[in-house]
Amino acid sequence: MTNTEQFVLRAIAKATGKDCPTKIDTSEALNIVSLDSVSLIMELEREFHTDILDEDALHFTTMQMLVDHLKADSNVIATELGTVG
């Protein structure tokens, strides 16, 4: 599991107040209420030095979709490699 995936799991747990999932589920719905969703997106933006557009965030229905979006972002790749502040 990559650092990005591990951080996403911890951020989901923090935003929802639930136990941290042990793996990225490719099909399980996020089931996050809107206020928790905003908190999650802000946490991910801070950690990975990126901006997630509201329009994009609305389409994240699974953990895998969220991780895939982050992995496609060059700032996140740089953070994963330790080359960003």
C-alpha cells in the first residue's frame, strides 16, 4: 500500500469518526456526509499540496476513485516521492 493510500484511509477515518479501514475498497461507497466530505477534501489538499475542484469532489463515490484522482495529480506524485515541501 502506498503512502497516498495509507493517508487517504486515515483521513477518511478522521473525517467520519469511524475506525480506519484496512484497505482501499474498490467498490464500497464512501458514504460520507457533506460536512465530513469537506473536511476530508481539505485534509487531502493540505497533505498533498494540491487543489481538488468541487466538481471533481462531487464524483468521488468510492475510496478508489479518490485515490486514483490523487495519484493522477503531479503534486501528489511529488509528495509521494518526498520532493515537495
